[in-house]
Amino acid sequence: MIPSLPDTLIEPIVRAALVEDLGRAGDVTARACIPEGARMRAVFAARKPGVLAGIGCVRLAVLAMDPQASVTLRLRDGDRFEAGAVLAEVEADARAFLSAERTALNLLGRLCGIATLTGAYVAAVEGTGARIADTRKTTPGLRALEKHAVLCGGGLNHRFGLDDAILIKDNHVAVCGGVGEAVRRARAAAGHLMKVEVEVDGLEQLAEALAEGPDVIMLDNFSLTDLREAVARVAGAVTLEASGGVNLETVRAIAETGVNVISVGALTHSAPSLDIGLDAI
């Protein structure tokens, strides 16, 4: 079961989205067309099968517009569903509900899309021992929600930001003058709880990195042959992460080389929104 994100984290994101949509004058269509005090009932229903993520956004969007609304969540984040499944049922002031509709659907569809795509990658590597991880290639302002969606799909979270792990990339190496020197500096600066990962672009750099004892080595755009060679050389001494050139057609072969983790930017930067609709009842 996936732990829910706290409301204190989700609510500011939902409210910012509502403010963006309501603009300077609020929902002029709802005020013009819907009688004051009218009530409505509706369900959020899936048009396609998928994995649920972000259902809390629906509840908070509706309650932000109508604190007296009744919101019944039929499924939990991480649950799989088929086309036609009812995800949530709402009874609320009609004007308020219709003003919250698009914000709720945008967030829910986006997050379900990420969870569903993640689930496809996880299924593709099943039985290999490799784990699927996200990256920091997230929508600005939505990182916490999008990384939560990856967890809902069965993936792992990479670092959340620049401050929670040291990740030495090619440009760091270039400025430092080499992989070994960059890892030595990182090791000297890191606290006892701070992990150090270094990206390498070939077997020569792999050997240089191994000598300095990082916690994780990222194998960037390695061929399958070089991935297998890297796994053999490391022999479990450090965690190996494969990155670059990963898609649903290539991920199984990458996993079968024996790497521990495969990071996939597409989980968040290229996931299509899942089709979810609002149906009045």
C-alpha cells in the first residue's frame, strides 16, 4: 500500500492551480449559467485502464471551492483500475464544483499517466532484479506529486533535489579534471549520511571511479556489451545504475545485463495524461 502524501504538501499546489484557472474574476460561466445554491452529483470515471495516483488532489480541489462538499474516494493511490471504473464520487454546490473540475482532472490525469507508464516499465523488467527509478526531469512545481506517482506505479524515487545526495555528472567531472578527483572531493565533503554517485561514460572512467569507492555508479549510455562488462567488473561492490537510451523496447535487455537500477526520465517528462472524465449523475 502506497502511503498518502500529506494534505499540507498537496494543498498549496492545488490552490495555486485553482488561482491560475479562476483568474481575476472567477468562473464567469458558472455564475452566468448555474442558479445560485444549485447542487450536483458526479463521478470521476476512467476512460482507459491505468494506475491511480493523485486522488487526493480531487478531494482538495473540490473542498477548496466548497468546504461542505461530500467527496467519496472509491480507490486508493497505487490501485489498478479498468476503463469505466469510478475513482471518486462528489456531491457539492454546482457552481463551486464546476469551477474545481478542470484543476482536479488536470492533476489526476497527469499523475495517473505517470503511474501507469511507470507500471509498464516495472512490468517490462519483472524477474530481472532491476528496479525502475525516476529522475529530476519533472514539471516545475509538481515534483513531489510526480515522484509520488512513480511510487504508485511501482518505481523508485531518485533524489528529490540537489540537496539530498551528491551526483557527479559529466560537467562536474570536466571542471574537476577527472572522475577520480571529483569523487575524492565529494567524499571529503559528504557527511556520514550523504551518498555519493558518479556518472561515467565508459569502462575507463568506471575503473577510475571504482578506485575511489562511490556508493553508486551511473553507467551513461553504455552499450549492452559494456553494461554486462561493467556488472562483471564491479561484482556487487557498488550499486550500478543504467541511464540513457531507455524506452519500453530497450529496458528489458538493459535489465538483463544485471544492473541494479535503471533511471528513466520519460516517466515524468513524457508520460501522457490518462483519460479521466467527470460524469454528472
